[in-house]
Amino acid sequence: MLGLSGVVHRIEQEKALDQFSEPVAKWVSQVTKPDAIKYALSGSWLGHQLHPMASDIPLGAWLMASALDVTGGPTMRPAARRLVGLGVLSAIPAAASGASDWAESYGKQQRVGYVHALANGTGTILQACSWLARRKDRHRTGTLLSLAGLGMTLGAAYLGGHLSFTKGVGVNHTAFQRSVNTWTDVAADDDVTEGQLLRVTAKNVPVVLARNEGHLHALSATCSHAGGPLDQGRIEDGCIVCPWHQSKFKLNDGAPARGPAGSAQPVWQVKTEDGRVLIRSA
């Protein structure tokens, strides 16, 4: 008998899902492509990914609604119905932010994410049907529908946890980067030309140097979103653009200007001495 990890493994290996997930991912990617939409849905303005926080709201509302159904009695029915409705409404931004993040995934991660989305969508539909049943005073039916919907949502939450904590989706890829506290010589000043990116290392930590409008900048070269090589990207409007998923980071402070990155890019202190570029962790 398959355990939970075995079920996830089966989903990861099920290439037949690609015929459905890949076209949907491409469509979502196009819809969320504008900078403003990606910035909002990715949580770039928040400092980390929006979806995990947004998904807590519907899950919490539905969990409390079912708790009232089971323990509250008839007097709690109006409150339970309101909680179900709140969960359905709050599932919309949660789904939008999750879809935006998922559209940038591939292979096994995309397959698991697709099933995660299907389970969440089914759970939301069941909760919406529960709300309608409750509105017609069919409280027993509403309770059963909510419990079924909650079960689907909890299953989806397990898959989401697998993506985040086992596969590292949405995790800051610079979180465990070592600090370099001493000024370290990494390049000749003349090697960093205007509008170009130069990859260097400081005690084995990859760093990208950039000169923009005469100012020298240094950021960690590993993209915080998915580990992409920022030195292979480009400079655009005072930002460095990741070549993998088009995340944008401001050169002056590393703040994300466009998702899918939600976390800021580490910025390094930089100075020149005797024609050499020296950097250290900020």
C-alpha cells in the first residue's frame, strides 16, 4: 500500500499529466507576464512569496467552519456559513498567486503543482456548494460538503508542503549563503564596463558586478527565486533581470521589482582601490 510519499512520487513520475499541465502553465504565464501583475502575485512587495500566506486564510476559515458544524450546534450555523463564504472568496487571490508561481515550474514540480491546484479547486467548489446548501437551510448537506471540501484542501496542502519543503519551490536560494566580512579583491576596475555584467567570486561565493550610469554595484549572482545565474542576465531600468524567469532586482538595494522572485537579492558593499574592485557582505 502506498504511503503519502509514495503517492507524491507517483504523481512526479506521471508524465501523462504534462499534456494538461504544460498548456495551462503556458497560458497562465502569458496572463501574468506584465510586470505589475507578476509583482503583485509573487509577493515581491511583501518580501517573500504571497501564496503560502494567502492560502492560510481559506484553509483556516473552512477548518473553523467545520469545527463549528461539529461542536457548535444550531446557534453556530450562521457563523459557519459566513466562514465558508469567507473561505471561498479568499480562495480567489490564493489561487491566483499560486498559479502565478506554478507557471514558472517544470517537470516533476509542475506535475505535483497541477494536482495540488486540481485538489484545491475541487475543495473550493465543494465549499461553494456547501454555502449554497446552507443558504437553503440544508445544514446537514452543507456540513458534509464542507468536510469533503476540507479533506481535499488538506490533501492539497500536503502537496504544497512537499513542493516548498522537499523540493524548495519558493524558498530563498540565497538564505544559507555564507557571509564574507573582510574586503576581498575580486576584479580589476577596468574589467567592469558600463551596462555589462561580470561574475566573480568572494571566498567561493558567486557575485555579479555591474556598472550602471557610472555607478558600480555588486549583488549575489545566484537568483533568490530559483538559483538562476544573474550574471547571464541583463541590466534594464536600473535593475538586473534574471535569464531564467525574468525576475528583476534593483541594483541599488536588491529589492525585487518584478516576480516571480519574492525575496530580495543580497547586496554587497563595493569599493575601488588602486584600480581594483573590493567587495564584502553588506
